[in-house]
Amino acid sequence: MLLFREPSFSRTVSRILRVDHAGEYGAIRIYGAQILVARRLHPAVVPFLVETVAHERRHAATFRELMWPRGTRPCRAMPLWGVVGTLLGLFTGLLGVNAIMICTEAVERTVHAHLNKQLAFLGTRDPVLSEAIRAVRDEEVGHHDHAHAARTSFGLAAHALDAFVAGTTWLLIWCSTYGALTRMRHAV
Ligand SMILES: [Fe+2]
Ligand SMILES: [Fe+2]
């Protein structure tokens, strides 16, 4: 049985869950690829990456569990999230620890802003989903803050990498929600 009958609201909730689940999958791929490279080139950063990817796996499981009672199927763009995530992870891993931290900061900042828009849209209409998103968001903020504190590069190249990663993440989110991100902003 579906939890929600109101079609446009339930459609947006489905898109929220789909993109959040796909985003966690992308994050798992980013951190997984970075771990692969960092084990060989930057072992000092591996504990942070291993802990973070464990959080992302838990987040993905949380969203997956919330999907079926709401009649939601996984995002069709999941393979794209996987490929882009892996490439971003390998690319930044090879660039070094600063690039890993810049990537983490940019991804988590973009995701955090997206989750806040979802929470504003949901209001009190789906407390279980809101609570799950809030708990995930708080952990994403922790990832962001750790990365921000750990990076030591703030030059032009760092800004360019930050903008590239944030832009890529935003584009994937927009594509996976078919523009629902924009409509959500109008609805609140
Ligand atoms: Fe996450
Ligand atoms: Fe995260």
C-alpha cells in the first residue's frame, strides 16, 4: 500500500528518494575509488575515507528501505552516478590529498544544500522521511567540515576543481530529478 495518495506530492517524494539513493551510490563510488588510490599513494587519509564510505553505505541502505513503502523504484541514472563517481574518485585521488578534500567539500556542500531544500519542501508531511534526511544531512555536514579543515590549498586550481566537482554533482542531481529541484524551490 502506498503511503501517499496525493499524486504530485508522492511523485516528488519518489524523486527525492530516487536521487538521494542514487547520490549515496555515487558517493560510495567516489570514496571507494579514492580508497583504491590512497592505499597506495596517500595512506594517511585512508582511515577518514574508510569511515566516510561506511556512512555513505548506511545512508544508501536507509533510503533504499524508505523506497518500497512509497512505491519508489531506483533511479534509472544509477549507472551514470556510478561511472561519474568512480571517475571523480580516481581523478581526485591521483591529484593528491588536497584534491580528495576539495572533492569531499564540494560534493558534501552541494548535497547538504539539496537535502535542506528537500526538508523545507517536506515540512511535516512525511516525518519519517524528514527524520532520515535530517540524520543523513548531519553526517554529510561532518564530512564537509572535516574536509574543509583538512585541506591546505585555496588557490585558483583549488577553486576550479571545487567548481567542477560541485557543478558535476548539481548537474547529476538535476538530471535525476527531472528538474524537480527547481519546482521544489518554487513550492517552498
Ligand atoms: Fe551520504
Ligand atoms: Fe557524505
